[in-house]
Amino acid sequence: MDTLPEGKRPLLLAAALLLAPLALGAWRLSSVAAAPALSTPDQDSPVSQYTGPGSCASTSCHGSVKPRDETRVLQNEYSIWVVRDKHSKAYSILAGPVGVRMARILGLGEPQKAPRCLACHALDVPAAERARTFDLSEGVSCESCHGPASQWLGRHTTKEWQSLSGVEKARSGMYDTDDVVRRSEKCLTCHLGTPEKFVDHELIAAGHPDLFFELDSFTDLMPRHWKQPLEKDPWLGVREWGTGQAVQLRASLERLAGRARSNIWPEYAELQCFACHHNLTRAEDSWRQEHGYPGRRPGNPPWNASRYAVFRELVRQMDGESAGKLDAEMTRLWETMSRLNPERDAVVTLAGNAAGIVAPLAARLNGQTYDAASTLRLLQRICAQADVISGQGERAAEQAAMALDSLYVAYSRNAKPANAEEVRAAINALFQQLENPSNYNPTRFAAGMRKVGSLLR
């Protein structure tokens, strides 16, 4: 369970850009034997409180060193989180050299006390919601995803609790991470952002990596600390990928509309970073100039529509009518956003229209069933769009590589094709092309995608 699947290993290359600030910090190996004892929340508190990960760390709860097969849960969830999951290092990394430098550039003072940093690098909740056992330095811990535990900590081990629905559990403060839509939304509060916590162009200029996301890939990189019910749904990875793509696109459109209403506009973090931030070459060697600037004036930085680049193929396969409507709205939005000073009201309207089409698709995809034929067809459709996707730049290429990797892991696990290792090698090669964005070449990447497509069977 703790071993990263063979097909997921190349994701370390693409995800390194996002996880770089965490990877730079000291790798704190905590002893499970020294884990805090089960703690007690403040019983007199009128609100749900966050009790801290120590509440989960008992060896009889979630602090076991080894996973247990005889129980419904692995019971080593805390151990995986504290030793292997970079979320547990999110707070400590702020004190590293890059974090300190960023805070100095931005005038934030000490980064481990700056609300702008703590919003995503810790569980920075109001004082009234912190139990006596809560410790901010634990980083992005259990309750960051599962909700404040004071009202359900004891109850969630009972048979009665297990029979409750996600909605019923939510009344006690537990977040429904079993629902793929809601899980995606929770991840994206930091991995995309909200009006309260976000990565903008100012933060990127100071040294923070640009944000990109893909639910299934990032979940395996975390790594997973729960059992995958593949015996019930062997194609769960495909459903997670598709649902996560829909939620990500919807959330990004809502973020774009919100930014168009804000004080700073245009917000350059919404554009394709590498359209400006790349090594300059001789004109005869420039693939960008060779490719041209269809749909925009030369010199205008294009909108980053990478979150739609691959998802559009899934929509086309699932619902042709919705795909046509969404394509029309996204094309108009791209043309509007790729102007020097996009008109705010137009962006708000177009982004809202597109988000309204995507929202019901997310719910449908969450209930969608997949099989070998539909997954193979989706893989082939993505590869068939090699020139279109690769021409949209590095971020779109990243989404394509992650999608092919996620989908093929599920396909090869179930269909067991004879040439699986050859296909995985071809997918690995795509990630290798993304290691240095300035060396990215869409012609080479498209050829790599076509090679993957030629091997699929």
C-alpha cells in the first residue's frame, strides 16, 4: 500500500515544481513510538475544535507502524503522514532559506507567523477553534482535510458512526472525503486557491511555484493513507481523474471571475507563465514564432487554459452537446483573456457561463462507470490531440502527461496489456521532456504523445 505504483513514478518529475518548497526543507523523521498519546478536547467549548494529529496517533488508532489487513482502515495513517507525507512538513519549510527570502521580499516578517503563508502551510484556525492539544507547527495535518475532530473523535470508532451518511457526519464537523467531488474541492482550496488563500503573480515573483493539480496523480504522490476499494470499483482511478479534472476546471473558472472583480487586474498568474519566462533563442530556433499566435496579437501573453486542454476530450466522449457548448464558451473566454487588458465584465460573464456548464458534469462524472474499452478510447483520444495539446504550452503538456499516466495505470492494472512496460517507458519520456520548461518543444512532445498512442492496445 505504501509503495508508489510503477506507473506513478514519473509524476515526481512534474509534481516537483509544486512540491519544491516542501522538498527543500529538512526531512523530519518522527518516531511513531514517541507519538503523542490520545488527547482530550476542551469539553466546555461551544464550537467544534481542532484537537491536533496527536489525537489520531495511538498505535491502536491510526499510529500503527504497519498496515493492518483485518480492519476496515489501515491504522497506520498517522505514521504515513508524519514520515512520508510532505503536508506534515508544510509549516517547517516556511523557516527554510527560500521561505525566509520570500517573506523578506514580500515584507511579511517571520514567515511562520505570516497569515498569508499560514493560510495553506498550516491549519491556521481562530483561537476559539483550537483545543488545548492543538499545535500550529504540525503543518497541514489530519483535520485540515477531515475537519475539526472534537465532536466526532470518540464517536467515529463506533458501529453507529460507520452507518451514518456523509451528510450526517458533517453535522459533527467531519468532512466527507469519500465523495470525490468534495475531496477535490478540499484539495483545491490550497492547490488552486480561494479568495482568502491564493498564489498570485506577486507571490510567484517572490519565489513560490505556480500551482497545478491533478487529483489522482497528486493523491498517489501524497502518498495515499487509505484503502482503495478497487474490488468494488477497479476503475476508481479513472473516475477520480475525470471528476478531479471537472472540479479543477470549475474552481479555476470561479477563481478567474473573482479575480476579474478584484482590485488588481489583469492578474498575471492567470496567464501562461512560460510565454514570457523562457530562455530566449535565435529567431530561427524559436518554436513559439514558428507556431505563431493564432487568436491573439503577437506580444499578448496568452491565458493559461491548461485545465481544459485534456478534460475537453473526456467531455466530448461523455456528452457531445455539453462539449460543444463548453468549447464555444472556453474559446470566447480564451480570446478575451488573451488581450492586453481583458474587459472585466466580459471575463466574469464568460467564466461564469463555462463554470455553469462544468458544474453538473462534475457530479455526473462522479457517478460514471468505466471499463477497459472506454478508458482505452479516452487514452487514444488524448494522444490523437497531440499537436493541439502540446501547442498550448508547458502547463497543458503537464496535464496531458499526468492524465496519460493516471489513466494507463488503471488500464494496465485491469486489462493487463502485454506491452505495458513499453507504454510506461514512453509515458516516462514525456515527463522527462518537462524537466526544464525552457527546453520544452511542442513538436518533440507531440511526437512522444503519438508514440504512446501507437502503442496503446
